[in-house]
Amino acid sequence: ENPAQIGRGYIAITILDINDNAPEFAMEYETTVCENAQPGQVIQKISAIDKDDPPNGHQFYFSLTAEAANNHNFTLQDNKG
């Protein structure tokens, strides 16, 4: 090493938050539907959590699969909660 070619300095590195935690259900759900359930009856309320702090967290939504979306026996309602 040639001491004339060595330099030293200080740098500051800022680590930005990344979306490193996927959303997950708030608890484990097991849902059953009685055969005499009425049309429009709520059969399950679900919620999810995201361990990331905003702005990368808390920006998710639920949706039905294409097969379920075409089945008029089930619907999904967003309670904005």
C-alpha cells in the first residue's frame, strides 16, 4: 500500500424502511356455515395486521378468488376498518 493513495472520510447511511413483513390474519380462523343460514347473514368477520410501520404497512385489502366472485352465494364486504 502506498500511504499517499489512502484517504479516510466519514459517511452517513440512512436505511429506509422496506416492506419486509407481509400482512397476516390477526388470528387463525375456522369458519362454518349452518345449512339454515339466511341470505345476507354475516358468517365471519376477519381482520389482518401488518407489522410494518406506515407508509409501507396497513395498505392491504381482501378479495374473493375469481371462482368465488362468480358464485353469488358468497360476498365480501369492506367495513373500512
